[in-house]
Amino acid sequence: MCGIVGYIGGQQAAPLLLEGLTRLEHRGYDSAGLAVLGPSGVRVAKQAGRVRDLGDGLPKRFTGKIGIGHTRWATHGPATDANAHPHTDESGRVAVVHNGIIDNAAALRLELADAGVELVSDTDTEVLAHLVARSTADTLEARTAEALARVEGTYGIAVAHADFPDRIVVARNGSPLIIGVGKNEMHVASDLAALVRYTTTVAHLADGEMATVTADGFSTYLVRTIDGAGHVGLAATDRRASEVEIDPSSYDAGEHDSFMHKEMLEQPARAEAVLRGRLDEKFGTGHLGGLNLDARELRAIKRVKILGCGSAYYVGQMGAALIEELARIPADAEAASEFRYRNPIIEPDTLYVAVSQSGETIDTLLAVQEIQRKGGFVIGLVNVVGSAIAREVDGGIYLHAGPEVAVASTKALTNMFLAFAMLAVQLGRVRDLSISDGRRLIAGLNAIPGQVAEVLGREEELAEVARELAGAENLFFVGRVRGFPVAREGAQKFKEISYRHAEAYQTSELKHGPLALISPEVPTVAIVPDDELVERNVAALHEIAARGGPLTVVTHAGVDLGDLERTARRIDVPRSERELDPILLTIPLQVLAYHAALSLGHDIDKPRNLAKSVTVE
Ligand code: G6P
């Protein structure tokens, strides 16, 4: 959420910063801005709208070889030109870009206003520019540290100052900040995506760490002391840059019209990557070394509690069902955003599982910290290596989905499910899951990548259904037991990129309310796997059909829909082991959402009002 870039070196900064911002736009895209430091001081260009609008409207000769930039997702104040970053002080000599939230911004704004400072935006960030400007310390590092000592909250920031024209000062507390080392030039960014075109030699700042970045290198330090007058002492740290193994093309959509399309189609290969080396066919179990739990410790687990947000929460519900079914351990998933606020009971024999693609979602991160404060053991199912959640957890399973750029999660979600399946089998196999059942499931998992490819191969047929569904203002997605989280995830995808009102319901609950809304204008997408509930599910579909509700049924070949066959559309997915069905039922729902949004002409990768990683509460 929100993206930061910075450049210092021998080239003009503005074009490089714009390119970097384009790469970060999925993180926030309601406004964008740049500040460059040239011979005439700091110049700022910023406005509401997309990065391309900023680039198109950039003043001529916007020159300078030092610069910082930002792409915003509004939190404090609406998306206006004045609220876009960078923010400056009254003299216009200091420019600041910031990710995160300053919790005591209101008090600091009052204090600054009392001191006669005229605040020109509604943002929390603006106070930082004024605080840096008002510090009388000798160095930009100390001035920035003094300003930061006044703020409570989270930040990744970059500061440029006309009086210190050879450097950018950056700091991190809760929001990622990465330094990229080039040849006689240096880059700064909040995400690798903005850097990989220029360099793969990077240093990640730790929380609390600051850095000075000059054209020929960087140095890092921590605030050691703060005296009564707010003066700070800094102590050097020895952070070094290292090579990251990353293929820069994984940040390009290539021949696809959107990242979502590219990422959907990558699923078979990425699914293989998450399973690789982790399936023990001989003993019919998972082999998850990163859990940091031996068989005895796995056996001692009495309960599993899964936490995530958005799609990660829904796949957490699929995971909970898998664990209960295969390991017979009580398991449930809860929205991480709610968990912390109800003073949760943390039990020593519970395994806590944090699920996150980005590893940055603040609600999930804060839930992890709350559990750890109370002595709980947390593992992470995380995609981004080295991200905040990945670093804080006691063990985990990396998802190996590769960079995911589209806001709507596809390949990361699929790999979350597969990671849960391996965890469930491993937990089951130290309990009562038999070796033959273990082997049956491992074989089922091995088949999933090919089966996902099979579903994706039917894109054209699914696109046709999607275009029809896109015509409805309101839709239901229904399922039961294993199928219900699938329906929830399907509705989430559909609503977030098509902007249609898609509501998920348990099929069994339809008669307790929602049937009142069924009509020929309200289609239902029903999840009907060939499992022990198939007959009941089909009966409920008749109730919908009797009220004129159009039906799309995601099911298995051989399921008899009776006289509904004449009116309902069916989408048959390949059969898996029953326990593993949810993921194959989910894949066509991604394609439906994608093609519905495409037919409506929406910006698929950047749905309105949303952002890829939500790093504010
Ligand atoms: C945002 C995105 C969702 C995503 C959720 C959790 O809300 O729009 O698509 O599922 O964050 O993100 P995470 O990175 O923690 O998986």
C-alpha cells in the first residue's frame, strides 16, 4: 500500500523515478508525485490520478540527479493534488515521501499550527516535512532522526533536503525500505519490483534502522540515544547489500493484457514449485522442514487457529477444513483484522498459522505479534521471502508463487491451499491418518498442477459464461461445507474486479433469507462437488430454479442435475481427492471474475479503491 522510490546518481532522476513508480502502482494508485533536487533546489510535481498522468504533465526541464517519488493509496485525506506525496515544509527545501501511518499526527498538526506553521494538506505525512525542517541538528540524518523520535506509528520514508544536496536519508519502521546498489548510482524503493530493472544487489533495512544513501554507497545506523531536549545520538550498523535471485521478467506482464491473466496462467508451474521436494510418497506425508516442529511437537498440537485477510482468510477457511478432516484437530480461520481486538485466548498447545501473500498485511502482522506477546507459537504461509511476517514467525512454509502483482490473488492463493494440504497431511500422519490415505492424498496433490492447467485450458468457454454473468447487478455464490469458502473466495474475486454485488452464502442457509432476493435478474453460481452433500445441494438448486433464478453450477462430470440440466449452465472441473476438491473448484471462479471484469472494461490489475498490500489498519 503506497510505494516509495528514490534515485541518486549521474542520470536524470525523473524518468527513472516514473518508471519505478509504474512498477509500484499496484500498491496504491490514487495519486502520485516526484521531488527532484537540482541546482535550483527542490522541485515537486504531484497530482491525484495515475503515474502516467503525472508523467504526461511533468513540467519541462524537471531536472535533477537526486529524487524521490511516491504512489499513494489515500488514508489521511482524500486523493487530491495537495494530499499527494512528496510533502514539503514551508520553505520548500525539505521533501518527504512516506508509507505507513503516523498515529499521533493530529496532536503534531495542532502543535505545528500553534507554532505558526501553515499546513497545506490533510495528511499525516506533512508533519514529518515540517519536523525535519524545524530541527536545528547539524546533519540531515540527525534532523530526520529527531523528527522520527516525535512520531508514533509506522513508516518507511525517504527525505531529500536542498541544504544536503548529496544524499537521501531513508528510515524504516514497519513499512519496507530497500536500497539498491548500482554502478555509481543508488536506488531506493519500498518493493523489489521497482528495483529489479536496475539492480539485483540490495539491502533491506530492519525496523528502526535508518540509512544515508549517496551516489557511491550507503551507510546504516540506529538511533541510540535521545536526550530530554529530543536530541539524538546515532550508532552505525553494518548492513551489507547482497544479491537477490530474481528474474526481472517476472515483473512484466509480457504478452498478457494484465498481470492477473499472466498470474492465473502461471498457476500450474507455480503449484509444482510449492509441492517440489515436500511430498513424501513412500510414507504418504508432507515434508515441511520450515515448520521447526518435530513429530512429537506436531502431535502435541490440540487446536489450529488460522489468521489472514481477504483471500488469505478464505483460503484459511479451506485450510481449516482440511486440517479438521485429515488430522481431526479442531481448526478454524478468523479474519486477522478482528482477532486482536477481542482479547483472544492464546493457548500453549494451539498452532497459530498466519497466511499472507505479501507478508506485510498489517492486520495479520499485528495478530502475529499479539500471539507472540502472549507466548503462542506461530507459523507463516507467506509468499514474499524475507517479508515482515516471514521474519517474525517461529517457522513456516514459503509459497514459491513468484511475484504477484495483480490485486486479485490467484497463484498465491492456490499455493496457500496446497501448503495447507501438505500441512494437514503431515499433521494427520502423526495421528490417525493411515499411510494409504496419506499416499492417496499425496498422489492427489501431485496431480493438481496438471488439473489446474486443464481448467485454465477452457478459458474461452468460461469467458462466455462470465460475459453473461457480468450483465447482472447482483449475484449469489453458494456452497456448503468444503464448498462454502470456495463460494466466498469466488464472490470476493468477482466483486473486487467486476464491481458487481456478489454475495456468498451457505447453500443450506438460502431458505433463511436470501431466497427472497432470487429472481430472473439475480444469477447464482453454485459450487456442487460430487461429495456426500451432492443430493442436498442439487435439491437447493431446484429451490432457486423454481423462483426463476439463473444457475451456473461448478461441479464434477457425472453429477446429475436432473431436470436442471436443461436450464442451468454447468462447468465441470476435474475430479481430485474429495478433500482437495476446493482448489480445483476455485480456479474457474478466477476465470469468471477476470472475464467479467474484462468485458466491463475495468482496470483488472488495479481495481478501484483497493491496493495489493494493506499496510495500514
Ligand atoms: C488485500 C488484497 C487481497 C488480499 C489481502 C491479503 O485486501 O486486495 O486480494 O487477499 O489484501 O493480502 P496478503 O498479502 O496478506 O495475502
